[in-house]
Amino acid sequence: MTARGLEHMEIGAGRTWRRFRRRRGGLVGLGVVVILLLTAFFAPLIAGNVPIVCRYQGRWSAPAIVETFRRVPVVGQWISPSKPFGLPSVDAKSHLSQEDVVFWPLIPFGPTETSSDSLRPPSSVHWFGTDRIGRDLASRMVHGTTVSMTVGFVAMGIATLIGLSIGGWAGYAGGWVDALFSRLIEVVTCFPVLFLILSVTVWLEPSIVNVMVIIGLTRWTSIARFTRGEFLRLREQEFVLAARASGAGPFRIAVRHLLPNAIAPALVTITFGVAQAILLEAALSWLGFGVQQPNPSWGNILRSAYVQLRWSPHMVYPPCAAIFLAVLAYNLVGDALRDAIDPRTETRTV
Amino acid sequence: MRVMFGRYRTFLALLLISACCGGCRRDLPETNTPDEGGAGASGNSSGSATSGIATAADAFVNPPWLFERAPADSTKVDWDAELRLSLRGNPNTLNPVLMSSAVEERLKELLFDYPFIFDAKFRWSINPAMTESFVESGDHRSATLVMKNGLTWHDGAPLTAHDVVFSWEQIMDEDVPARSARGGTDQIAKCTAVDNQTVRFDFAEPYATNKWGALFAIIPRHIYEVGKTDDPTLARSKYHVTHNRSPIGNGPYRFVSWESDDRIVLERWKDYPGRKPFFAKITLRIIPIAQARLLAFERGEIDEAELSPEQFANGSDTTSFRKAGVKGLGSHWRFNYIGLSGDGSNPFFADRNVRRAVSHAVNYDRIVSQVFHGLARRARGIFHPDSPMYHDGIDLFSFDLKLAGKLLDKAGWAIDSDDGWRYKTVEVGGEKVRTRLTFTVNLAQPSTTSPLVAAIVAEDLKKIGVEMKSRVLEWATFLEHLRNREFEAFMSAWNPPVDPDYGWNVWHSTAYESQRNYVGYADKRVDDLFAKGRKCFDHDERMGYYAELSKIIYDDAPYVFLVNSPILWAFDHRLRGVEFSPRGPFMFEPGIRNWWMPVSAR
């Protein structure tokens, strides 16, 4: 049964993908999401004041590449920075001369690197211009992408874990367990997330980790509701009865048989949730309670820009466009995914 | 594709509308903050007020007519004019005994008069409208105030010595939340009414600052005595709340109405015993957001607005601004700083070398030019260079990362060749722990300049292997962290005190527990000099003590002294008689009481 269940899931996934591909909006959205994810991951190779590869004093090194992998959670802490230019106290630009072989990132400015070029309009040197203390906006936008994508995915990862667990448990167990979790879902749905986060920042340090955790702890309710509904529908199906008859325990039935069949509607919610998490992080950083200066995020770049709106409007467009694009892309993907999963849209061609 | 856009048309339209609205919104974020340029008052007219500050040769900055005094020919004054001021927020109260914020102080100077005043140069004197005489005893332990006969409150009730004594009793009453008013007033040990016009002050110690202690808020006894039994706080009962929102004062203007979050209206008090007030009506518009204030000024809805450095430098260079008014620029004695907690609660800043290293790692010129648009000047310690307490021998910290690094090496914070950060083995709870030199600086939420300053400082500290993180806190929370001493560093600003002795509660070692010595600074020499200054009655000698202690404090670097932010203001074309004190255009005598509008500008 297990093998057949998974086989069904693979067939279902293949069918969903085929139908997803027919929705051009979804494909465009998916393309943008992939570009944003790649930008987020490879940010040090795209923008930074650390060389991608260089030969200094006869030795080759790849500080930006090393830095890229050092940023990977868990694994990164075991990787040492490339010396000397991966160290925070060493300025590569002042050490490397024209005689050295250097491959700089496309945007050769660090996201926190200040300069005397304040409020420069977009140019061939500074693609999006500079801010009030001479930081390159393009570089900050690229590194801000990492923040937005990380918040979106980690926050919704936490929300998914909680939503699937509680929704699945409520749906499978039914009875008082279902009643209890349903009330809990209703209560948490009522939480005003933004104000909750603002309140929490009074006690906890306003960091990206705290923001992700709070978003995750409050945005799981719609995932739980969908999962509960699907579990309620599926738990009386024949394949579940067969699994139960063959001696499978409740946990095994829920995880191996019900969850693969119930996850599709939740996926749509998760996709929309990522967009909402990105918006939330931007709003928080805009208020000054999200990602803290000098670290860049789209929200805090927008805040800096907003103050200068009347006399340096060039700073406003990049973060606005990025937030708009990311939210639109995730919504397009979610919309297309919903259509692809829903069998009632089988005959539709777009 | 067409269908796709059809389906998303509504969504796209909504997003675009919301994006456009974001760009067009008038209620832009607040930029003026406790540590930002602008809120003080000082100086006099264009000349000396701007000394040391880079100014553009611009006819729209400090035009001479802005500072013109009212003419002797009263027919040239528009006595029917209305003055429209801006307020940064709602006052909590209009009871002067309970007032504690700058917003409330703005109302106090219009609604209330006191027996004593101080001018734009912070010179203390008696108020000729109220006071007949003030005589201190030869031993400086007591003084006698004789008030003028026939003084009244706005409601016609007589204002007597008993009101003064009642007010002092309320300020000293622990049940009354008069923390701000109590500072200095607590030097008076006893206050008694000799007769209806005479008050005797007995001082706890023969201090040079005693006369400042007698400059306290006066409230009408006949109003507040009635509700005192039911509500000893003067702040909670319905009776007191009502009177605190619609005060009976004795100043040149009387209260008319207060619409929360909108406006407070005052009118000329016809029976004012001093010079006739120049305006028939004063409306104070409550506009918390700096950009909104600027727009209101440009639309002609208010006659003055405080400007942030970027507004002064860029935002006011528009046709609409120049049609509305001119810019005022003055030298402010306030200083912005980064406070480093040296009370031993962190392993870094108890060490003088570390504090000095941080001071050497700050690019002051960049902060002045980029964050303050060249309008500020570098702070030179706790006293402004134009003040009589300034020490000429202060040797400013240079921006020298190599020297900063050496000082950190000397303090035992060595760079780890593996990761580039500085570490030291310190003792924590009896155990030796290898600790990284990383600290967090608290910033107050509404500020737009402090995150930029923090970004500049953090970038330079990184170059010497020190990590500085920043943490934005809402203003009340920021203050709570300060009061609880829960911080490693913080960025803020101090307004200039009218007397240098007020620095006692910031720098004296005894002020750590319950006053405003947040960083836990303690130096016996400074303590002794404060004590000497308090007891010295020779002006020059006294100023010498404060100058000496200011140099010691600067060299010890408990603060990173950043800049003296300037006074930046917008004034309507019709306004005349403006004057700056070291705090800005308000909160001194005559200050706003000298503002007037000519008939010709009606």
C-alpha cells in the first residue's frame, strides 16, 4: 500500500506539473522565484567588495565563493573564511593592485560599504545610485534579496511544520481533539501578527531570526485548516481503512498515507504565505523593527528612501519594484498551483 | 497572455495604486528625534548664531528682517494676527507642575508666568511683570521674594504668595508625579508665605544654583487645593484631568480649547500685567510627522516648523517652500553622542582604552557631511565651544583606526587570525571565558539620523575587528532600558542645561543609582569639581571648575561625542522678532513672546 500510495503521489505530482506548465502566469512567476532564489544564494558572487577569485602575493584564493557557502546554515559554521580577504578587518580594495589577478563581483561594492558618494543618481558605476552615506543601492538590493527569501522560506517552513501537524492531528483524531485544535486555530487566526511582532521586539532583540520565528508561529492557521479538512475527507477512504486493517498505527497512516494525499491544498497556502511573509518582513524593517542597520533588507532600504523621497526619488524604485515583483511572483505561482491541483479546472487552457 | 493579465488585472491595479499612494502620502515618517538636529533653541540672530556651521549664501536663510524687534510705532504691528505653531505630539498635561516633555514646555511659556525668567544667554533675572524684588541673604541660605500687588489668574482670582508656597509643596510631594519639576527645586528646604505678596525661601545648602531652584512652576491653589484630598496626585481624578486639560494660568495667553491630535487654541489675555501680547490668537497644530509638518508649512497652514537636516538641506529648496517662508539656522548647544556603559555590566567599556579606541574609530567628518549635510559641527565634550564652561585645551579624538587598534591591543583585545574579530579572555561569574568584542547600540525609533550614524561607525569598527550591532527601540522602551541600565551602548542627545550644575545628575558618581548617569561614569576629580562649582559664587572661577571637569570627561570617553546638531527651522514670511537661544527659538524670555507680524504683511 505504501508503495502504491507513493506511486499515486508521483503520478499526481506529474499530472499537476503538466497542468501547471500550461499556466503561463505561473511559469513566469516560477521563473522570477528561481531568479530571486539564485540571487539570494549567490549574493556574494553578484555584489560585494570581496573578490570572487584573486591571486594575491602569489597565492590563489576565492573569498566570495567561500563566503557564499559560509552563509549556508549549519554547514557554514564549519567553513573558515578565506584569508586574508574574507576577514572583516581586511579591505581587499586597498590591498590588491593592478598587478594582481582579480575577478570582482558584477557589482563591486559591499552592501554596508560607505563612501563619500552620497545620494548619487543611477549611473554605470552605481546602477541604482547610492544612499545618503554613499552605500551602493544595487549591492544592498542584492543582499536584501537574501533576507527576503530567507524570511519567506524559513517562516513558512515553521508555519508548515506546525500547520501540518496540528491540522493533521485534528483531522485524523476528530472528536474533542478536533474541537480543541479548531478553537486554537480560531484563536491564533485572530492574532494581529504585526502588532504581536512589535510587542515581542520589546523583550527580544529585533533580529531576522526572531521575525521568522514569530511569523512562523502565527501564520500556520490556514495550512492547518486545509490539512484538517483533507484529513477529515480522506480518513474514511478505502486505502486508509486497508492500511488500518493491515495493522498500521495512527502515526504511520497519517504520515505515509494521508499526508501525501492531503498536502496539495496546503502547498497553495504555503506559496501565498511566503509572499505574505516577505511583505511582513518589509513592513517590519520599514518601521525599523526588522532587519537592523547596517544590514540591508528591502524594507529598511525603502525606509531610508522614503525619508529622501522628495529630493532623491531614485532610492524608492528598486525596493518597491523588488517587493512588488517577489509578491506578484509568489502569488502567480500559488494561483497556478491552485488551478493545477483543482481537477475542476482540467478543461481550462490558460 | 491577454487572459492572464485579464485575470490579474485587478490585483495589479491594486498593487500599483497602493505603490502610488505610498509615494504620494503626506504623512511621511517622523524624522525628528531626541537625538536629531533641530529641537533646541539658541543663539541670537544670523551672525553669531551660525558660527562654525557651514551655511549657504542664501537670502532664504536667516534674513535680517526675521530678527527685527517690534517697532515703537504700535500701528505697524498687526494686533489681530493669529500665530499658528506646530507641535510634535499631544501634550500629556497642561499642568506645569506635571509637565515633563519639550512639547509641554511649549505650552507652559505661553500659558504661565513665573517670578523669575532667563534670557537667550541663559541669564537669570526677575520677571518685571510679576516680581517687585528678590533678595538673597548674605550667607546664601535664604532669600525673600516680593511679588507685585494685584496679580491675578486668568479666571480673575488673586495670585498670591500662598499660590507659590502651595505649588512648591505639590512639587515636593512624593504623591505628585512632578519628577521633572522637582529637579533643582529640591534645593529649597522650606518655602513660606510671609504675607500675600512675600515668599521666603530657605535653602538646604548655600549653593550658587539656589536661585535656579526657585524658578519652579506655579499653579492656582484655589483650583488644585479643592481636589487634593480626593486625588493627592493632582493627575488622576476626573476633576484634575479636566483642569489639567483646560488650565487656568497667568501667562500672556489664556486657554480656549484642545482637540486631541488636532489643535490647541489660545487667545490673548487682555489683563496680562506685562507687555501686551502681539497675537490675538495662537493655534498650536499637532503634527507628529516631520514631513507632514513641512508640507503643512508649505501649504501655509502653520507659521513655523522644525526641520531635519535633510529637509533643511534639500527639502526646503522648492518653490512652494520659498513662497511660504524662510529658513532659520542657529548654533545649538545640544550634543549627540554614543553612550558606552562602563559600569562593569559588560566586559568592554569599563576599560578606558576600549572607550578611547571607539572614539578614535569614528569618522566624524563623514557624519557631519553626510548625515548632517555639513550643518552640524563636531561636538567637543559636554559643553559647547560658545559656552563659558568650554575648555580650550580639549584635544579632540582623531579618526585614526591604527591608533584605535593599538589601544585595543593594549587593552588585551587581540585579533584572531582565523576569523578577523577581536577576542579576550575575561572572567564571567568566576569562570574565564573567551569573549568576542561585539556590542549592540540602542537607537530610539523615530530617529532617521541615528541609524545612519550607526552604519558609518559600524563599518569603521569592523575594520579594526570590532562588531557593533544596532537595535531600534520604541522611545518609551529605549528610556526604560536606560533607566534599568540594560544596554551596552546607546545613541542619544543632551540639551544644554541653563546651569552647568545640572550635569551633576549625568556625571556625578552618586547619580548612577537613581539619576541619569546611565553609563555609570565615576571619577573622583569630577565629583570634587562639581561640588566646588556648586559652592562657588564667583562666576569665572565657577566656570573654570566646569571647564576642567569637562576636559576630564572628554578624555575618559564615557561617551563618543559626535556632533552639536544645529537649530534648523522654517518661518513664515510674515514673522518677525525671532531669536535663538542655545536651545532654539523657544523656552526662554522673551523668545516667542517677542514674535510679531507687521500690518504690511497682512
